Amino acid sequence: MTFTKHTGRPLPSSLHHHANGVRQGTVDRREFLALASAFGASSAAAYGMLGLSNPAAAQTTPKHGGTVRIQQEVRALKDPRLFDWPQIANFTRGWLETLVTYETDGTFKPALLESWEISEDAKTYTLFVRKDVTWNNGTAFTAEDVARNIRGWCDRDMTGNSMAGRFATLIDPDTNQAMAGAIEVLDSHTVRLNLPKPDISLIPGMADYPAAIVPDGFDAAKMLENPVGTGPYLPESLIPGEKGVLVRNANHSWWNEGNGAWLDRIEFLDFGTDPAAWARAARDGMIDMTYSVDGEYADLIASFDGWTKHNVISMATVVVRPNQLAEVGGIKPYADLRVRQAVMKAVDNAILLELGNNGRGEVAQNHHIGPAHPEYSDIGLPGHDPAGARALLKEVGAEDFEMEIHTIDDAWRKNTTDAVVAQLRDAGFKAKTRIVPGNIYWENWNTFPFSATDWNHRPLGVQIWALAYRSGEAWNEFGYANPEFDAILDEALGTLDIEKRRALVAQGEKILQDDAVTVQPYWRALANHTVDGLEGGAHHISFEIRPAELHWT
């Protein structure tokens, strides 16, 4: 049987080899689906290659109208390329959409793109732009809009632009902009990307939350008063830390009309970071949906009448990391490998999972690649050796240096930080937790000398490395730079064959462990809740809330 892309062309022959790997148990099914759909397979084709039927979506009859109230932190807006928390995009997704979406089953689906072609060597991408899309100001959405946004993603001179990390393959290191000839507009609805080397991660990058598509002349400072976008909603109001409101745009003919945008009004309500407040809001009927709830409160809210809990398997995680570039008291304490190794030896990741997240999840190995990533290799847990940690600290002469670990005052992040601090103290370190107010934490998350940060699930492990661990990237909160690691990552990004990529990534995993870059202790089990009658709000694997999919039945 011949399996084809959205465009009707055959899929790469290597995918058939990987489909056999799924059947033989050597390739993870979720990650095969991600890879196949990234190369343009429809969900039906990707499942069909495995001899499976595409899972049918639950059939409900949406009601038009109504309001949904969602518990979620409400944060200030900025240029999407600077989005560093998914909660921001959950609000702007009402009018700013992406080219591609990533689904909880691991597949990628066309959105503002109708389809795409990737060459067998992953060096040429042809993007076919949907022809029935207009901006909500009435102008046509064209290939030039797509090309302009990709050029903007490649602007490495824009401080904090994490999209430059996702599209680094297209960037000229001499200009910090897109390479000449890398982005071609072939006609009004076709864009071709010409890569100097293979890169399998561009489609996944287009689905990530900072990849929102903005109009020509976009001004982030005026995005609320002039909300031009392609989506079906408009922002009515936004008060960071309190409330954000979306209302249906009755004057815009949305391209996906009939398949979403049923609600009249969506309210994002900020009850702070204490899950007890979220539980009270659910119990008292103040909300219809929670964002993401951990530990005992996930079970508590599920016990309330009329509430349903939604679980999802994810590679979401937390890192408790020192920043190697940070100065404390005129020195860079974490630039010394021995100090970082001492920290890693002092803590037991299994204890961090138990105390930090009530055991809900799976122990990780301090290299940020997990079992659901196709590249994952089990290289073993880092050694827990408190005595060795003390000896290293003494060797450096840092016995009297107090490590201050910054965290927000929530449940699992603070609990995990407290557990790290307790184990450091048990090993003879001076250490303490530093609680940081949410607004300060969110604006400075990647600059603290030592802190705890949550990271979303991403389809490919090499995506995470390219964003977080490659030298000089905007989201490299570790201050980490290792040319050997960068070279391995560069080769892995261009390797379609999963087995070959896994061998490369195993080398990178070992380097990250040996360099003691971070305590990355566990993979989180995730849950959220919806009230009876509300559909479209189950926990997404990447923390997405999609306003257009919410509806009452």
C-alpha cells in the first residue's frame, strides 16, 4: 500500500523503516507519529503506516454561544517571538494563529498552512499556504505573510527571540538574519525554504507557541488596541495578574468556520499561584476549567460534583539549575565544574520526584531527553554521593558559600526547590530557598544565578536542546556553552534516521551529565479539569488552550 503526504506525494522511504521499528518495539509510536506527520503525512496516513485506524474524535453537538471561565495566570503581552510562557499564547491564540498545530497524540496538523513538502534529505521545505484565509481587517493572507514572519523568526539581533533558536539553520552567522535565498516566495500561496544543511525540526518549531503569525506592520505595544489576526476572537480587555477577556469577532469570516469558535466570550481568571485558591474557585462555581493542577489538588478538584479530571502523558519537566555565567558577590561560583558536580552528587532525583511532585511522574537523568522522545537512550541515573559532594565542595574551598535557589511560591516548583535545598544541607552545603514574586520571577526566569524553571513537552528531544542548551540561545538559562555538544546537536538535527540520531544523542546526554549542567529530576504527570458539559478543554500535552475548540454541549 502506498502512503502519501497531504499533497498526495509519497512519504520518504525511511519512514517505512521506522514504521517497522514501531511494530518491532524499537521505535516509540508517539514519536513515529510526530516524525511522519512532520514530513507531511496526514493523521490517517501516519496511523495507517502502523496498521492502525486513525482514532475517531468524540462526537458531540456544540452549542453556539455562552461564556467559559478559565483559571490561568494572566500575563502581560509582548511580541510573540518573546513569548516565554504558554499562558501568554493561550490568550493571544484567540486572534493570532500558527501555521501548524501539534496534537496530544503526537501528530502535526496543517492550520494556516494547507500542506507542506519536505525533501528526502530534509534540506528543502515547500510550504503551501491556505487560500481561504483573510486577516480580520479584510486583507488576504498570502505567502508573503508567511515569508515575512519566518524572516522575523530568523532575526537573531532581537534580544530574547527564541524563534531564532528554532530556525538557526536558516540564519547567516555574519548578519544574524535569514541567509540570502533561504526564503523564497514562489507564488501568492507557496513558500520554499532552502536549507544549507538538513534540519528535521522546522515543522515542530512552527507549531510551538512563540510561532504566532502576525500581520505586516505589527506593533506589540498596540496589539490590544489594534488586534489584527486571522483567528475568530478579539481581546476585549487584559489586566495582568487579574483577568483577560476574549469575545467572538462577529465581523470576521474565519477560515475554519463550522469547526470551532462557538463561544461568545472566554474569560481567563488569575487566582494566583496557590492551588488551594484554584480549588476554592472550582468548588464555589467561579470557574469552568482549570489550566494545570498538580499533586493532591488535582485529586481534590476531581472529587467535586460536576468536575472531570483530564490526565496526559508528557515530557514536561522542571530544571533546578545553576547559571554558569551569573555573578554572585563578584565571582561566578557555578562556572566551576566541581561546584556543579557537587550539587548533582548531593541530590537524589527519586526523592525530588516524591517530595516535589508527590511521586506523580517518572524519574529523569539530568539531560532533558525523556522516554517519549525518539532519540532517548537510557544512560542511567547520575550518582547520588553526598560524601563525594562534600569533598568536591571542600576541594573548591566553597564550604562557606551559601547557595540561594530562586523559585515562585507555587506547589511543585517550590516543593522541588525545597527538596533540593534540604538535600544540599544534608550534604553539608549552606543553602536556602528564595521565594520570588510571580511578576519578578516571570520576567527574570533565565537570569537568576540559581533557580527552578518549568519546561514544556516538545515532540523532539533535539528541539529542547536547540532551545535551551545550545551556546548563546535566548532560552539557555544555564549559561552553558560547549562546542562539542553543539556539534553533536547540529548533526542530530540533520539526521532523519532515528537509530542514528539516538546514537548521537546518547553522546550528548553523557556530555550534559558529565558537565553537570542541571538537576532535571523528573518528568511530570499532568492534569486539569472541566465542568460537565464543557468540551475542548482537556489538558493539552504542551499546555495549549485553544479558544476556538471550546464549546458547551
